[in-house]
Amino acid sequence: MNSRWMIAQGRTVLTAGAVLAVLLLAGGWLFSHPMSVSANQSVILLPAAMYHSVTDAGDSPAQYVISPSMLESDLQYLQAHGRKTVTIHDLLAYVQDGAALPEKPVLLTFDDGYYNNYKYAYPLLKQYGMRAVLSPVASLTERFSRTDEAEQEAWSYCTGRELREMADSGVFEMQNHSYDFHELKPRKGCLRMAGETAAAYRQCFLSDTQRAQDLFVSLGIEAPVCYTYPYGAVNAEAEALTAVCGFSVTLRCEEGVTALTRDTACLKSIRRNNRDGRWSSAQFWDALLAQTEG
């Protein structure tokens, strides 16, 4: 893999570091007063939700599936509680450029790129004036862009045309979820396989990542600056490689909230909470937002 897309982004490669959340959240300690948000504030506790499939079909609701009405209920809940959605670029502007975030920010993320995200989540977000991050598996985007299996609500994935439409709208910001690491065996996500040499793994990771980046660019979508770890699988070796690839932000599946500071290290391994369809909006969001308030 060469560094052509890294250089084109014009971003400095950052070394992954310890997030201040370790200090803030260890032992269950939180601030004893609500966090107000301004350009000069030193720490903001950011709640982030991780969605997958949005459909009434099949086994909905389930651990990784919610219905469209549940998603709308979530958006209504956030609106009623004064929460404003932010994107990865908003977080970068806050940390790197000193920009302000909206009061009570929240990050909504959608993994894998299901077609039902286009059918349901996209219009709902637009209706409520909210934005979100979508991290599609690039190989599935390619597959469903050239098959007649597209637009199956329960199991198909977005086409390139659909991703481009959502990106152009500003409703969804597209980020990298690998080209073809969406598996648990023989490789768990983007991690090194048993018996695979470090050199072979490095080449595989860089090649897969470049292939996904190239697909976004070919679709006319801005090259992602964030890597969403498949299955949340991450270790020091994978973290080092995302840094080599020039990603300024990474998303994982560890629950909790993320402490945002002016230190760029806080953008590595942002915590996200799975939106389990077996919970009501109030159950899920009350528990998550309680971690940001005194």
C-alpha cells in the first residue's frame, strides 16, 4: 500500500494514546455537576450509540436490530432532551481546531451499511434534522451494487449510489469499516490470524484498508478519516496500523462514554453503546445519558 490517500487528506499521522476517560471513569467516578459545552471547556463526556439493522422484518427487535418506530422514538427522545447530533468531523474540529460543539452533543453511528439504513434511518434523520455516521463494509457495497438482490429490507446492503446520495445530503457521514474484514473466523475482524506473520498481516491490513478507501473515492465520497473496528476487535497491533493509515479517529464497541479534550489521543477508540432492540428508548438513553450528568 502506498500513502497516496493519506497524503491527499493532508493529515498528520497520530500516535494512539491513553484516553482521559481512564481517569474520569475509573472506579465509576464522574463529575458531580452537569457538563456545559463551550469552545473553552477542557473535558466533555460524549455519549455514542451504535446501531445496525433498522427493520420490522425477520426477528426484529433483537440485540442488533431495532424497528423504524423504535429509531424514531430514539430521535424524539434525544430531541426532547436537548441533544444535538455531531459527526466525526465535528469532533475533529473541536479537538484539533478549537471549535465549539453544540450543547449536549451525541454521536449516532450505524455499522455495516444495511439497505434498511437507507430506507428508514436516512429519511428519519432528515425529518428530525439530525446527522449520523455510517460505516459500511466496502465489499458488501460492491456486491450489492451489481446484484439483483439489492433492496431486500431484512438482509441486503446499500449500493454505491445510495451511499453517495446519503453522503451528499449531509445526513450521513461515511467512514471506513474495512473492505472485507467483516468475519469472526479465521480472522476476528481486522486482527492478525493465528500463524500469520507480522509482515503478512501488515500487508493484508494496509491492502484491505486502501481498497475500502479507494471505493469511497471512486463513488465521489470523501475519503474517510475514521476507522470503525469490525466487531470492535482491536489490540495494540491494529491500533498501530490504523495510525500508519492516517486515521485520526477510531471507533470501537466498548460501552461507556468518551472524555473529549483538546488532546488528539482522545479520538482513538471512541466508546459506543450497542442499541439493543430489546430495550425501550427510555431504558437505553436514560442509562447512557446518566453517565454524562451529575
